[in-house]
Amino acid sequence: MLKLAAGIDKVRESTRLPVSAKARIRTNGDTIEGKVENLSMNGAYVTADQPVKLNSSVVISLFDSANTSRVVYDIKAKVVWVMGNGVGLQFA
């Protein structure tokens, strides 16, 4: 079941591009490993190996696809929807 954060509708403001990149989500002292499935100027869809709480503030680290130990970006975001192990992030 899709859970949306208050004030969020399903309309996208920008085009999402398919990607495949290692990601790490940090929230409330927890670190959750995941994979970025698609990315836009405003947000990302990430599959995570643990649940991520709806409406939580997170920092997502995106890793270099050629060197998966190198962080390319750290981005502040909010979890705006959750469905199964999928998480919709809106960049802050």
C-alpha cells in the first residue's frame, strides 16, 4: 500500500531518469543501505534494505557507480512516500 506524506500528490514536477547507484540513507542515528532506482532534480526513488519512516528527514549519500566506496553527493531529503521497500524522497 502506498503511503503519502501530507500535502504530497502524485504529480511530478520534473522528469525522473532511471539510474542504478548505491545509496546510504541516514536518519535518526540509523544507517540504511539502498539503491537509487531513479533520480530527478527534485527527488529520488530508492529501494532500501530496511524500512524508512514516512515524513522523516534523511540524508542520502549517493556513491560513484564505478567506485562504490566513493561518496559523490550527500543530499538532505524528506521521505514523502513509502511502498514496500521503496521510498520516495523529496530533496530539501
